[in-house]
Amino acid sequence: MRAAASPPEAPVAAVLAAHIDAGGLDWIVPDWPAPATVGALSTTRHGGVSTGAAASMNLGIKGALRGNDDTADVVARNRRRLDPFLPSPPIWLDQVHGTGVAVLDAGNAAGLRSGPPVADAAVTRERGLVCAVLTADCLPVLFADRRGRAVGAAHAGWRGLAAGVLAATVAALDALGAPPGDLCAWLGPAIGPRAFEVGRDVRDTFVGDDPGAADCFVPHGTTKWHADLYGLARRRLAAAGVGVVRGGGLCTMSDAARFHSYRRDRTSARMATLVWLAPAAADPTL
């Protein structure tokens, strides 16, 4: 059952937050300067039907299809629990830690739902289509054009971040008529800078083409560093021309009560971060 319609002037975020609160959930509604017609949320590990290490809101299908941690039926049931909060089922991606960006529109939506595109980001200017990424330690990044023309979501693990997935997403939004200077971004829950231990290869990958990125690595022992994934993303966003960035600071690995974490638990459980344009001004709850 969909959320009840609200007055046209009610921002989507406010109505969505009230709906989540009424459901007794601790899901996150981004605090960012997106237009009132933009909806966005990030799930936590709560609100689903999974049990065991994947409890309870596991939205990751790849592990389930391999017989890890959950079943496909349970994941499907969890995904259906998102429906009352969204204008349509999300268009999920086949994420591969790359830089591919899926452009969603009314013409390709049905096909993309039946066969998820191989991509690590999605953008759209179509009202009512939901962009979504799955993460558990990797960084989810949402984008909104402050004039309400387009939105996007990106999955930015360190490999995709280094390869340029955020710049690719910004370029795709620009092609939809939302230039970088008009965008705002939100950084969702990810492994934090005190928990993300990496080797020299990761540090060298970033510092090699951006010497200033060295500030995002703190030595940890003689051969390891703690990496600030949030700081690295902010540098990449600034380089792509995005000047307004919010979020960050929620560590998936250190907060076992609220978030799934692959590094901590070694499960295939995943959370979702989603964004959309409200389908009609007359019903901004969706």
C-alpha cells in the first residue's frame, strides 16, 4: 500500500521521513539541498525478514543466487518491503566495481528490470524511475540537480572510485541537462577512515594521479594505511565540478547494530541507497 498523498507543497523528503518513522525504521533520509521533488533514502540492516548473519534487511541478490547467507526468495521479500516507500520498483544494477553508467528512461525501464544492466551507476530525468545501488562498506553516492531536472546514484568502492565512476556519473548527468555546477551530492554509509585498512597498492593508485590524495591516508603500521574513502570521494567530486557535497561520517564496519559490513562479517548482505524524481507534483510522497 502506497503512502497517502500529501499537499503539493510538502517536500518529498519530509513526507518520506515521516513514513519511515511511522514504520519504526531507522532508514536514512539524506540531509542535503536537493529540490523538494527529489526523494532519496538509504536502508540499514533493519526492516526485513532475513535471519542469521544477514539479518534482517538483506537486499543483495548475488550472494543469494550463489547460496550464500540467504535465499533468493527472502531477498525478493525484502525488496518488496521497499515498495511502499517508492514510486516504482528500483532498477537494480549488476555492479562490477567499474565506471559504467546506466541511463534510465521510460523506454528501457522494463527491459532493465528484467535484465539488470552491468553498471555501477544510474542516472535519470524520468519522473518515477528509481536509481539504486547496493553496498556494504563501499560508498554509495547520490546526486541531484538542484533545479530538479535529473538524479543519479553511484556505487563507489575504492576500485570504482579510482577508475572514475563519480566523474562518469557527473558526465552522464551533464548529458541529461544537469551540469556539474548545478549538482549536489550526498555520501551514504561506508567503511570509515579509522576502519578502512589498505595496502600500498591502493594508496599508490590514488596518489599517482592526485598527489593531494596523500592527505586521505594515515600510516597504520609499516606497510598499511587507513584510507578516508569519504575524503577521496570529495576530492573526486570537486575535480568533476560538484561543489555541494553532504553526508559522510557513518561507518558501516564499526556500527554492527545498524549496518551490514563485508569486511567485518564476510557476508553477502547488502543495503540499498536510492534516489528518484517525484512522478507528479500532486503526489510528492512518491
